[in-house]
Amino acid sequence: MPIGLTFEARKRFRGRVLVSFGEPVAVSPYLGVLRHQLRFGALLLTRAQKARRLLAERREIVEELERAKRDSLRGSKGPSF
């Protein structure tokens, strides 16, 4: 499970930290590499996670563009703030 740590004041002792938890990650495809080449396996796993995150961000952007296109075709004036 990916875990992110964001420190409020990184160099201050006993400072506040935000802990973020991501979706669980299947590591079984990487076990063979991780057992024999730990650093390389960790690199592969990290790159796979980054790729998944980028794909998810791209999906969100595409969905947002599609909504905007549908709204403009319907004559909507966009979001009201």
C-alpha cells in the first residue's frame, strides 16, 4: 500500500505530518525481481506506480473535457461559483 508523508516543517523535530494512504498495490508480479535485485525491483515498482497515477490523471482530464464539451453543446454557461 503506497503511503505518502508530507511534513509541515520538514527540518523541525516533532513537527506535524500529513499521512496519505493510496490504493493497495499488487507486488506479486515483481517478487522474483525483488528477491534477486531489490533495487531494480523497487525501481520497476515505483515506475509502474507513477505510470498508473499518470494514467488516472489523464483519465480525469479527458472526463473533464468531455463534460465541458457536452455542457457547451447543451448551451450550458459552465460552472457557477
